[in-house]
Amino acid sequence: MAQLNVAANTLQLKYSCNRSLPWGLWGIIPEVMRNSLSKISAVILVVSVLWLTPTSTAGQSRDDRGDEEPFGPVVRAYLGYLKNEQEVVDDRVSRREVSQAYYRRNSNRIRALRQMALRIARESRNDYLPELEAVSRDEMGLLFERPPRPEALREGEVLRRTFRFLGVVRSGESFYIFARLDPYEQSELNERASPEPALREIKSGNTELIRAKRVTSP
């Protein structure tokens, strides 16, 4: 009796399933699903990649703007200038106008200047940047007639009353970063280095008063 009930239930289940599906489809559904599983997985993978790619690009764009957003127009303009310089270098190397060594050094130089510019802007919190120069060890002669020894340089040191040494940035190789003093800073340094006021008066020709005192003295 129990066996008859199980058989009846099985027939009823198959009948109910066949009523909702086309004739003969019930027996081949497992095989179709197995054949389609890899295709469905591939479609899901493609959709996921397409969905994630714009998000990643947008996140990268936000990261690129993140260094510029907190700063004023002067700092942002300088960062934009460095970005344009990098695009020029990229274009020249793509046209094989420059060597790979030239490309690597100048790309590293641009990155070093950017790092120093961001450091100055963040520490000073001012919308101002000095004129920056980045040179490698063998390029010191481009700035100085008598190149200083890199090992002897100290941060904040002023050289030739023209450049202030800011520090070393490691970007592929070591770059020594200098800030060119503006005319007001150079003038102030020249005044400090000039003789005392009394000596300046003597050198300027104001010696008549001194000679007159000597003549009238007993």
C-alpha cells in the first residue's frame, strides 16, 4: 500500500510539472543548465567588469584632483603646468624624438618637483610657490659656476644669494631641489651683506665733515 502511495505521488508531481512546462522539457532541464552555466558565468563576469570600470576611473579622477582641490589657483596652476610638461615628454618619446634615458630623467624630475610643491603648499598653507629647480648630482653646474658638494648642502641654506636649498627628493634618482629667491629676498640679503651705515657714508663721499672736525680740533 505504501509503495502505491509513493508511485501515485511521483506521477502527480511529474504531471503538475509537465503542465507548467513544454512537452518533454522536464527531462532535459538539468543538461541545459549545465551547458549554460559557463555562459552565464561569463556574462556575469563581463557585466561586473563593465560596472566596476567606470567606478574605478571615477575614483582615480577624484584621487588626481585630490591633491589640487585644497589649494588656491596659484598652486593648482603650477600642478597643471607640471602635468602639461609630462604630457609633452610623453608625446616626444612616443615620436622617438628623445631617448629613453632622457624620458626617464625628466619624468622623474617632474615627479620630484610635484612632491616638493605639494610639500611646500601643505606646510605653508599659502597659495604661493617659489620658482623651483630640480637638478641631479651631475647637473649642479647648470645652476652654479662652482657647483657645491651635495653632501655639504643643508636645508634652508642660501647659495650665491640666489638659491635656497630645500632638500633632496628621491624619484628614480636623487634630485636636489632649490628655490630661486625673488628680487625682494635678494635685495634684503644684499643689504645685510653691505657695510655698516657709517662706513657706507664714508664710501659714498661724506668725508668733508670728518676732515673739517680734524682741522678745527686743537
